[in-house]
Amino acid sequence: MARLWASPEPLLVRDVLAALEPERSLAYTTVMTVMDNLHRKGWLERERDGRAWAYRPAKTQGEYTAELMRDALSTSDDRGPALAQFVARMSPAEAALLRQALDDATAKAPAKRARRSRSQ
């Protein structure tokens, strides 16, 4: 997935295989099977490129990470302590990023409510 997220263009199986070659020796069919499985699970989109498929991520890395975090949080019946533990383990830089994201989300929330009330 990292190779696909890093690429501005869709990648063919052979492109991903070539990018992985310095680190790992994999068979073409292995990479093809994994990418096909990721497509079936909705993680990758694909389009024909000649006789081959060109793949791109269905979601950004940020969207994917946010889903993982949401899934992890949903396992707790009491989310307050879980969030408190998560925040307590953040570095100051991460806490600043979280603070900014919360400020941005809070600023956008009134605008969304205003648009909804105008459309009704």
C-alpha cells in the first residue's frame, strides 16, 4: 500500500513488483494475487491499461488510518478513558496536530449546520 500511496499515478503489478525488488524477492503472481485481494476488499481501485490492470488506492493513507483509529476506538464501551490514554501517550508535536485538527473540525461544524438549515 505504501508504494501505491506514494505514487501520483496508478501502478501496474510489474511496477509494484519492481519497487519491492530491492527489499524482497517476490513472484509476480504473489504481488498480483495480493493486489487482486486488496481490490476485492475495496482497498484498491483498478482500471484497464492494455491487457493489464492499473491499481490506485481507494482511500488516502490518512483516510485509511482514521478508519483504523475509529475501529480501535469502537471496541471500547467507555471511550473517554480510551481517548485519555491515547492522548496521554502523544508527543507534544502530535498533541499540537490533534489540537489543530479539533480546531479545524469545530470551525467547520457551524458552517455545515448553516448549510443544512438553509437547504431545508
